[in-house]
Amino acid sequence: MNRRSLLSVLKRFSSEKRGIAAVEFALILPFMALLYLGGFEVMQEIAIKRQVALTASTVATIVTQYSSISASATMPGILAAASSVLTPYSASNAAVTVSCITISSAGTATIAWSQSLNGTARVVGSTVTLPTALDVDNSSIILGETTYSYTPMLDFMHIGTKSLYSSVYMLPRQPGTVSPGTCLITLGS
């Protein structure tokens, strides 16, 4: 092949426009798939994290409205409400705990009672570190906690299972005074 024919072949090849879109698409497709599927996974995690925070807040809010709660009759229903709040996500992956924390006149915060759904309740009598603004002597606080084991649906980014956690402190809404070592909201049988 002589030089002239080689130049004419290269000239024809460089001026050819058919198939350019297919080549560009083939080059961009992996990046587009990563962006789309990765974005989907991130949005799923954000949505579930929001539901986890909402569940902790809802359970604590419901408990603060009572002055006395039955551990066998009322509390299971309150904890079961977490399933409805987490919908459409599986409640079997969630551990929901609600605890009453009492603060003594010496400023020591301890667990007065604790109940849990799909998890382990906090140990009664154990000490808890509270945020400074909530550490008020002779008071009680309700702590709502939710932990969710999140596994991505596609796991396109190979994240694996992540533990999402949210907690919220709330003051009991019923008026009254708290004697040291007792919770304003009593937990009966």
C-alpha cells in the first residue's frame, strides 16, 4: 500500500461520522450506571435513616403522654406502633427501646425502667450520661431509641450491612413532681 492510498483511507476514516454516538454511549454507560444505581442506594439509606429517627421520636412522644403505663397491656402496643412508622421498611430489622431516666438530687441519671421491641432493654439502675442541658436534679426524662440493620437492596456499591441509630430525649407531659429515684411515668404490670 502506498502512501497516497494510506492517507486517503485515514482521511475517509476521520471524516466518517456513523457509529460515533454508539461509541460515546459505550464509553459513558459505566459512569451513568454507577451514578444511577449508587444514587438509588444512597437515597434508600437516607429514607430509612429518616424513618429510624421518626420511629424513635414517635415512641417517645406516645410514652410522654401517659402518667402510668402497663408493661403488659399498653407498652407492647406502643412499641408495636414502631412497625407502622417504619412502613414500608421491615420492622424485623429494627430494635426499638424506650426508657425512663431519673435524675437524683445529686445529679446522677439512672434507668428507672426500660422496654424494648426486637432488642434488649437497658438495665434498670444503670447510670446514663445526659446532655448538660437535660441534666436537671429531681427530674425524669424519656429516652426513645431505634437501631436499624440496613442492607442495601442492590448493594451495588458493596456497602454491606450498616447499623443506623437514632435517639431522642423527651420530658414527660403530665404535670407533677418527681421524688428522687422514681420516674414521673410509672410502669405497672
